[in-house]
Amino acid sequence: MIVSLSAVLLLGALLGLMLRNRILGTGGATVAALFGFCLASTGAAPAINDALQSLADSLSRVG
């Protein structure tokens, strides 16, 4: 758990810097994918899934 959390923090910081400096190429896509995979293995995954599901439900009612 500690390793995945530190990987999430490191990849999140790296992705944030890449977005801030507009360095979005193949490396940025790789960092974003790795960040997503690491984030999915943390305890935050169920909360993120629930938030995305409720957002999708709200958007489907509007349209």
C-alpha cells in the first residue's frame, strides 16, 4: 500500500508538472496511464468510481 501510494503521489506530481508546462506527448500519455493504474489500486478507487458514476447519471438525465 505504501509503495502504491508513493507511486501515485510521484506520478501525480510528474503529470501535474507536465500539464503545467504543456509537455504533452507520448511521455505524458504514458505517465497519465501509469498514474491511472496506480490510482486504481489505492483505497481512493471506490470513491472515484462512485463520483464518476453519479456524474454520468446526472449527465444522462440532462441530455
